[in-house]
Amino acid sequence: MKIAIIGAGAAGCFCAIELKRRLPDAIVDIYEAGNKPLAKVAITGGGRCNLTNSFESIDNLKEAYPRGDKLMRRVFSTFDNRDTWEWFENEGVKLVLQDDHCVFPASQDAMQIVNLFLTRMRQLGVNILTRHKVESVRALMDEYDSVVVTTGGCSRQDMFKMFEGLDLEIVPPVPSLFTFNLPSSPVRDLMGTVVEDVTVSLAGTRFKASGPLLITHWGMSGPAILKLSSYAARHLAEVQYESTVLVNWCGGDDLDSVRSTLQKTAVRNPLKLIVNSHPDYIPSRLWTYLVTKSKIREDARWAEIGPKGLNRLTETLFNDSYHIKGQSRFKEEFVTCGGVSLTNINNKTLECVKHPGLYFAGEVLDVDAITGGFNLQAAWSTGFLAALSISSNN
């Protein structure tokens, strides 16, 4: 039996290993357009490789997978994050769970994962053909008994030319994990400032996310912003990345709670300067900026704030607004939403409905996730299911 895998990324290499273990006599060829396999895995998680997540902070899979949550629920019934933990530890990779629920190799080195995969594929006899760009999936299907497409996220529509003649529904790709550019905002002068718990939303929409926020020299980043960019990926593409982000610097507190906190602070500290007395969770430089933005003098004391000043400061803390104009890639990790529509596949097997023997796994599908190890988990799970489905049919 001959099996071709297109793309030597996380999903493709994981699928290849599982295929050879189930079908040791099969010929498994991986076609990779780039110079080396697993290039993206080597840099993911800041070079530490965020393998998966505990999912303990996720109440509904749609929180982690804005697109493809129903498919992932089905796939996880076969191979989920607990299976992933067991798989890697059985391979000799000790894992650690961080406080933020992210799972990393204890070595904190993504190359441990890359080298593990390369070693296993070599031992099992997987053939990796680098610098081999597949122009036509249909042509490859004539040569192989099964073909698995694991090309990853496609940033350009023309990358889907390989599917010509297959009559597949393709969802146009757009970026889905990025930071916000705030070119006209003085908040950028506070670059490096981190607030551990904020809630961010897009004005005029229902898109909302919470978590740490990082102010950068170009605008805003951090988990809260990255999650919001993922949830609102298509909307932001439609408005050409020009919108208004609203920031609640007090996390999940509502307007009345914020006002009440400020009133109590004013009562307890009437003679203190407002800029010198602030909530512990707001850094002093940011607090001074927010006070000034609320049109309150830096030399004003709490006894002088007055009802109008209190209302302005409350509104700034609860509903601070910034104009987004453009987006930037998050580090070297490029994730897209869009790809091969899930209407094309059998969600129990990942086999193409119209073309038996053709399978899809990983980000080439219209499945993408927020940051935190969820995208790699999708790669492991779908790669595993594709291998299981092919081996079950042979």
C-alpha cells in the first residue's frame, strides 16, 4: 500500500508515524515544499513548543476553537489532550503543566519535539521528500492508494490551486492570530506594560475576550488581544483591520463595581494625590496615563475629584477606547482561519466525501484556535484520526 502525505508539519508527521505503526509494510511518502520538515513546530511557543493545553479553563470548545469546534468535539472522542500527554510521555518526553494551563516539554525546547519526530520517522521508514511542491492533488491520487493533505494554514488563495479539478468548497483564508496596531495612540509610550486581567471587545460587535494584555511599541498584544483577534478574525478582515477596541482595565468588574471601588478609594485617601493611589492590578505608569486621559490633573487629590471627575475616570477604566488601524503577525506563529470547508469531509474519518482515499488533517481545514496549545492539539488529533481511518480501511 502506498500513502502520500502533503506537508511535513505537525499534523503530517504525526500522521505518518501513526500510519507506519499501524501499517508497517505500507510505503509512506511525505511531500514538503520547504527546505526542512517541522519548521513551524521548531518556533512555536517562542521556541519552547506549547504542545497542548489542559482545557481546564475552557467551558465550551468554541472558546478554544472559534471555527471547527463541532468537528473537534468529534475528533477528541478518538484522541484528545490527555491522549496527547500520554503519547509524548511514552515517547520519553517529560511534560510540565503551567499555571496558565499550557503544556510544554520540561526541557522547554521545541527541538526536542522536532528531533523526536525525525528520529521516529527515520526508524519507521517514512520517506520525507523536501523541496517537493505538489502541484496537483488529483495527479498524486492516481499514484497512491491514499493521500492525506496536511499543508497547514494557507495565507493566500492561490495556495489552493493544488485542489483544482476536485470540486472542493474552499473558505477564503484570512489571518486569525495577530496583534493590534494603534498608530495614533500615546498609550504606545507605555510599551512593556502588562495588565494581568483585562476584558477587551470590539465596539459595535459581540466579540469579547479576557486575559493578560501587553502594551507594545506598535499597539496592543497579549493573550486577551490574541483571543479577540481569533474570535473576530473574519469581521476584522471585512473592515480591513480598522475598528475600535474597548478595554476594561478592571477585568470582569461591571461599571457600578468600578465606580464603587473608586468612591471607596476617595473616602479612604482624601488628601492623597490621585496618581499616587491606584488599584494594585493597574501599573503606576498606566494609572497616571488613565488619570490624565480622564482630564484629571496630575496634582489633584482624591478630595478634589468631584462627581464629574469620578464619572470620567470610571468610564475610562471600564470602557477605554483605542482606534485599531492594521494588524501585525504574532511573533513567527502565523495562523489562518479558512481553508478546506468542513462540508467536504466525513467528520468521523476526515475522508473527503467526494473522493474516497483523500483525507485532510491540521490547519488546512477550516479549523483554527486561540493561542495556548490548541492549534497543535488540533494537529495531533486530526493527524491521529486520519491515520486511524486509513489503517482501519486496510
